[in-house]
Amino acid sequence: MNVPSASPARWALVAAGVFGLAGCGWFSAPDPVAPTTPCPLHMVHLPAIGDTGAVCIDLYEFPNRKGVLPRTHVTWTEAAAICANQDKRLCTAAEWSRACSGPSVRGVSARMYSYGASFDRQRCNTPRDDSGPPLDRPAPLAESGSFPDCHSPEGVFDLNGNVSEWVADEWTERAGPLMRSKDEPDAAGPAHVVRGGTMWTRTPYGQSCTSSHGHAGDSRFNDDGFRCCAEPRTPSGTPLPPGSDRGL
Ligand SMILES: [Ca+2]
């Protein structure tokens, strides 16, 4: 996968810790004496631990803004281009899993949901006892961050439910069922993977951190979105060597 080079001018080292847009409630203000994190604003740094490499990941589903509805009806190609335009890229399935499940150590992940081991249908936008409406009806999306306890320990929101999220990986049978819309049975091009499930409980792919299914890359669904990732970087904008941010 080609990773776009970042323009250092668009990156800024920020104090470590979880914080977001100005005036966003529980987020703490940057601490001027805290160590810096090698990620842009409004991204969370997930350092390399165990089997998983380091990555910067958006706090929220795109457009990564608290209080704003996530983008839907977007193809995989469009999602990848939008991330690239921000000097980011789509997350890989492994990075998405690391954000949701926690670091994998010798193949064992820490949790099944971003918030813990057990399903709580009210904690995220995952309460709908249905398999979803027709595509010509809007999905009951939630504004990013409107479920205040729907986040990982590192502060990444809405990984379980709300919109399913395109990741970079091409779909294979190991990535769950390939779901096609009856409105576009002949969609062309390679299929790609979407992760995390949506608000609908009665789907074959679920709503946990292992939730995975495929869609044709040029399909548009009313409950599919994405979030962006990026490489951790030095203050000059150079990608950090793999593993060099362990323990940051
Ligand atoms: Ca989601």
C-alpha cells in the first residue's frame, strides 16, 4: 500500500494525553511540561506494543470532529483519497483492531469491545434490534462523541457501532461475509473490508472489535464511513523508525 508522504508544515507535535477540539468537555488541556506525542492534533498515538506497530489514529469517524455526523455514502476509493488529502491514509485492519481491542500480545487481544470485555448495547450507537433499513432511508447515525463512554482506554471514539469503517485491506473470505446491496449486485472492482459494525444488532458481522465484513470498493452505504490513520513522525516530519516509539 502506498502511504502518502506528510508535509511537516501540516503536522504539529502536541503534548501527550487525550484531548480534542477546543471546548470539548472531558478532554484535558495540553500540559506544557508533558512529553510530546508524534501525532497531529485530534489523533491518538498508539505506541508499538507486543505484536502491533505504532500508529496515529483519528479520535472520531471522519470528519473527525466531535458533534458532527460522520460521513457516509462514500466509496473505498473516495475514503482513501480524502485521507490522503489530509496527509493521512486509511487505517489497516490490524491498526483498527489494535485501536479497538488493545495491543495483541502473542496473538491474544486485550478486549472484545473498545470499552471492555462485555457488550453494553447502550454504551455506543449499537442499540438497534434490527438488521437495517433499506438504503433509501437514512440510518440513525449519532454525532461523533455523543455517546461519551463509547471509547477505548486511549480515547478513540465510536469504534463499535455508529458507522462501519472502511479499512485499507482488500477483502478475502477470512475477513467475514461479503455483503452486496440488491441495488448494485454487479458492483465492479476489488472488495474491501469494513470494521466495527453499525447500530444494527441483527447483522451477520456483529458490533464487536472482531466485527468484519466486505463491500465492493465502489459501493456506497448509508451506514458505512471511515477514519484515517497516519505514521508517527519526528518533529521534522520524518516517519519514526518502526518500534522507536515504544513506551512513549
Ligand atoms: Ca464506527
